[in-house]
Amino acid sequence: MVEQVLNAAVNGLLLGGVLALLAFGLNLIFGVVKIIHMAYGQFVMLGFYLIYALTVQLHVPLLISCIIAVAAMGALGVVTQYLLIDPLLNAPRLNQLLALAGLIIIFENLAMVIWGADYRGIPIHFPILNFGSLYLRSSCLFAFFGALATLALLYVFLHKTYLGLAIRAVAQDAEVAQTMGINSRTIYFVTMGAGGALTGIVAAFFTPIYTVHPHFGSSFTIMAFIIVVLGGMGNLLGGFISAFIIGIVTSISAVLTTTEIADIIALLIFVLVMLVRPQGILGTRVA
Amino acid sequence: MLVVFVLLAILPLLTRSDYVTHILILILIWSFISTAWAYMGRFGIVSLGHGAFLGIGAYVSSLLFNYYGISPWLGMIIGGIAAALFAGILGYACFRFGVIGDYFALVTLAVGEMVALLIIAFREVTGGSLGFTIRNLNNAPLYFQFTNKIWFYYISLIFLLIALYVWKAIDRSRMQKALRAIGEDEIAASCLGVRIVYYKLMVTVISAFMTAVGGVLYAQYVTYLNPHTLSGVGISLAIPFKAILGGMFDLWGPTIGTALIVSLEEYIRIAYGTKYIGISEMAYGLALIVLIIFLPKGLYGTIREKVEGRRAYL
């Protein structure tokens, strides 16, 4: 029992790395474009299918198909911004949310039409590592370090480049940023493109771990939301820490109870944080 | 107005088609539910978790009937009270801690999903993801079962009229003034001595009760309950969709929105559904996005604004 829990904790920690990357994208979009991207998990699902189609159905080398998927998801993010979010920028928040929910319907059924309801996986086999009673899937380890490296690159991008500075400026105050000569609409496109590319990267890290199906995305959207809220909306460091908390908590509770109860526990954490500490674990309350 | 009522009353007699009656019943039931949602929505209290209340109402009533033989007419009230209590606890926690706007929408979204997961988790009782069927008694009016659809039509119509009446009653009450003030500026309203928590809680509880009753109506009509159609994120978003596309600030808005959406769903399903599975749903999703981009105030709201604008111009 103790071993099981320990195993779950370590695997949760590794999953947390990828979840941190996923939540980072959602958080960035929320912080900059100020929309709640309901269809974010569905982006990951589509990216996953794209990699599957390229490698398994068209026999493109895995690495190249991952790169294509990242670029394609980035483009999809820009297209979504152009067709859907841009026209709704000044609409009530609820309308934006529901339009993105409409996108979920389109994406999930698109996957259903093209690939059907079957579970699809990419046959790559990473060995399972064994440390005493601890069993680790090296694919998870790979995803963990890959996600951390991506996050580090993103950090450098946001803090050391002019474009990153512009993105952070728009996140702080779009109007003031505009007076400083930053075109916030362009920044919105950049952010949505980057957010889309991130879902492609997450999908690439998921390929050796999971199998994909049309409803693959929804649970990850919810998971990413929980992480973002726990860390404080728009707070990137908080999101990073809470990704590990949620990863560990859900995988331990999935071992001890059922998956539904584990999801309920995660949602309960979400609701309680919203009620008691809406600014998140690291945020400071703004009046 | 009277013409509309008369038309609604004789509509099923005119068509004499079971299929058309079926669609009309669905429109009436979902109009009832989306009207109940709009009680809150139009004051800016946007709930994305009405699936929770829908599921609680439907499951409480149907489980009581299946296991203990309690009539769904009674179960409707018990289910409604259960949902109202749940809404009361949730609402008090949210409003007391000042969870408003987006945050309220997200909390309710999570709660709607939680209820769906709870229904699935207790699969020994509820049938889990597979759902369960209400025991069939054929024609038993005392147990809310009819073989003839026409009964469901008139019952749903009466319920919809009650929902519209409650809307009017809220409009006439002090609650409406208080909630409008809160919707405009919550802090200013509180400074003027408006009891924010009390009024928001009232309207939430009323909305939850009505939604749960709507859940029972729907469950009794289709006689099959499934956590995915009665609770969870999908349905919780579908309800506000209908209200907003009609225009949630107008009495008839949710009803018109529901009629539009249900007809659209049916049309796409009939025209393309059998040939291209999935494509019809994609067309539906696309139509929803297009409607929301081009009719942000809803169908009824946009038309009314146009008409009033012209009047003002003349």
C-alpha cells in the first residue's frame, strides 16, 4: 500500500511537469488576452491526433511530425484568435466562453469524423525503470524534463526578449501598453499562437504516455483550470507549483479511491480555493 | 400575447403528428429550464452549473420512484427542495465570500461537473454512466406517466407559463430592484444598504428549484436518465446557450432561443445526421458560434432593439 502510494506520488510529480506546461499556456492566454480558453484541452487532443496521423498513417518520422504538429497548433491558435476571439473581444465574458464551448463541439466531432471513437496510440516503447520498489516509466521522465526545459525556455522568452516584455506589458495593462507603442491586438495574436504551439508541445509529450480519443481533451481542460486557479489566475509561478500539487494529489487519490472520486477531490480543491483564497496560493489580493 | 397563448394551446391539435408534438414538448421543457436559468443570468449572476440542479432534481425524483414507489409529482417537489438546499449552501458560500462574475461562473461549472461525477461514482444506485430507466407503468397519471404525448405537451406548457409568471412576479417584487442595483454595481448597492447575500440567494434558490423541476419533467418524458445528458459541463453550457441566443434580458428570450436551438439541432440531425455522423454536430457547433458572434444580444433582444430604435427614430 505504502509502495503504491509512493509510486503514485512520484508519477504524479512527473505528470505535474507536463500539467504545468499545459496550465502555463492557459494562464498566459488568460493573463494577456483576458479570455477563459474553454477549448484548450481540445487543442491538445487535436495536436495528439495530428501526430498520430502523421506518424502512424503517413509514416512521417516522429520528431518531424511533432514539429509539424507544434507549428500547426500554433497556426490553429492564430486562426482561432482571428475568427472567434477577435470579433468577440468586447463582447460579454459569457458570450466569449460559450463561443469557445461551441469550438469544443466542433473539435471533438471533427476528431470523431476523421478518426472515429477508437482509442489511438503511437507505438513507441520506452523502457520501465526500476529503483527498488519504485517503478518509473521513462516516457514520463522524458516528458517531465522536456516540459521543464520548455518552461525554462518560455521563461527566458518572456523575460529576456522585447516581444516577451511586450506580452508582459499587455498582461499588466493593455491600455497603458498601447500608449507605449505596443499594439495589443498583435500581442493577442502572438499569445494565442504561442498558446496553440504549447498545446502541440504538450501533445508531443503525451504521445508516449496516453492513447487519444475524441473526448481526450475535456479532462485536461478542467485539470488545467484547477491548476491555474489554485496558483492564482495570471500568476505563472503559482501555476507552476500548483501543477505539482494537483498532479500528486490526483494520482494518489486515484490509487486510494476511484478515478471519479479523484476528480471530485480535485474539483473540491478548486471550489474551496475559489471560496477561501480566490487569489490562489501565491497571489496577493487586489482590492 | 393572447394570440400566442391560443396558438400554443391548439398547436398540437393542428399538427396531429407525434414527431412534431415531440419536438414541441422538448422546446417547452427546455424553455422552462432556460427561463429558470435566466432568472439569475439577467441580473449578471451567471451560473454555468445548472446541470447540477437539473441532475439533482431528476435523480432524486426518479430514484425515489424506482426504489420506493414515491410518485414523481411528489418527487418533483422533493427533488426541487433538494436542489434548492444545495443551491442555498453553494450560493451562501459564494456570495458570502464575494465570489462574483467569472469566478462564480467557474465555481458553478466545477460544481456541475462534480454532481455528474458523483452520479457516476455511485453507480450501484444510479447506474453510473450507463444511466437507468424509469419503471414503466404505461398510463398512470398519478405517477406522471402517460402513453399519449399530448398530456406531456399541456403539462409542459402549464409549467412554462408558471416559469414566465414567476419571471413577472420577480419583476414586480423588491427583489428585482435590489438585484438590478447589485448587477450594476455590487459595492455601491451594498453601501446603500441592499442586502446583497439575501437577494442573490433568493433568486438562486428559486432558479435552482425551478431547474430541478424541469429536470423531473424531462426525465419523466424521456423516462431515461443519464449523467451526461442531465448533469455535467455539456448540459450546463447548453442551458445558458439557449437563453443567451434568445436574449436573456427579455421574458420571451429564453423560450425563443430554445425554440431556435432545438429546431436547429433537429433539422441538422434529420438532414445530415444519418449520413455523416459527427458532421451534423460540427455544423451545430459552427452555427452556435456564428449566432453568438453576430447576435450578441440574442435573437429576440436584437429584433426588439431594432424595432424600438426605429420607433425612437420616428
